[in-house]
Amino acid sequence: MWPTCFYELKPFNRSLKDELPQFLVDTFYRNEIKDLKEMLVPIRVVTLLGKCSMDKYIDCPNFPEWHLQNSGASMGSLIDYQYLAEIGRYYWFEFDLMGSTQNPMPFRIVFDEGDADCKDGIWRACWDRNTGEIVANLKSVGDCVTEIEMVSKKPIQAYKPHNAWILVFAEKEEEDSLPDNLLPVDMLYAANLELEKYIGLAIRWCWFLDLSK
């Protein structure tokens, strides 16, 4: 069910810890939420599976057409694997998301950090890690912009929203600004669902763990 590269992943730069990442705590503080008990983040990063270069997984969902064209993969010609290897990495991780009343939802995500020279957003997909069903698409839709879209009805119907304040980051001054060690993309949420926003937050958390020291 999973590609060959899944079994040959390189480790992340950091290991998991129980506490919230500092960038999350700092953002709560900036928004006058200073009691740890009030810092609602119903995400538990379970496993940092690893990472690989883009050339190891060409047939991934939501691969940007412009990179397929530039590599020759969409034209039936010889594929430029060196080009693909240089434009980004895939990050694989697993996390649980808790709704307000039900058991954890088990997800697996793969995302690509994108090519800064092309001003990519991130892309890839989120699965139910027990069934292998894609539950959300991650698409690069503009200059450093990513869209997250739930495509499976099952988790949407099962999820019970917290209806609480959610950490949503943006580069715009009126929003929470992005620290240097936070994934530098804006995120759009196709249906403005809590599920979509928490998937986005889990991605930022994962990327932070690899880039921060």
C-alpha cells in the first residue's frame, strides 16, 4: 500500500517530546492565553517516520504539474531525477487528532516543503493510517500558499468540533507572524473546517521538529 521509499526514510533532526513546541506556547502567550490548561491543541504527534527526497516518490498525489513538466515525467521522456532531488523533501509522520467527545482519529501525513525558488506551497495528502484511505488533499495553489481539503466524509461526520480558538498562522501582519523556524507558507482551508485547520497545525509542528535545533 505504501511506496518503496516509505521503508527507506531518513530520520528527523529531532526526536519527539511530550511538551508543546515553544512556537505554539509563544503564540498562545501573544494572544493572552497564558495558562497551560487553556492551551487547547488536540493533536498528538505519534511518530516521526522520516523524510526522503522528491525523486524517491514521483507518483505521489497532488504532485504540481509544473514540476512534472520540468522533470519530463509528464511528457513520456527521460525523467530528470536530479532536478526532482533538488527541489524539496517529503516529510512523513503520524498523529492523532482528538475531537471533543470521541476516540482519537489516527492519521498519517506526507507533505513536501516545496521549492523556495518557485514559491511553492506544500502538497501531498493525509490518510487514515489504519485503512490507507486518503482523507485530505494538500495542494500548492499559489505563491507560498497551500490548500487543505477534506475529501472523505467519514472523518467529517465523526469529528466533534471543540469550537475553541485555534492557532492559525499567516505571514500577514494582522495575523500571527511566522517565526523563522516555522513553515513559511499560508494555508487555505477549503471548507473552513476545524479538521482542516488542525491538519495544517500538525504539519507546521512536524516541520518545526525537523528544522529547529
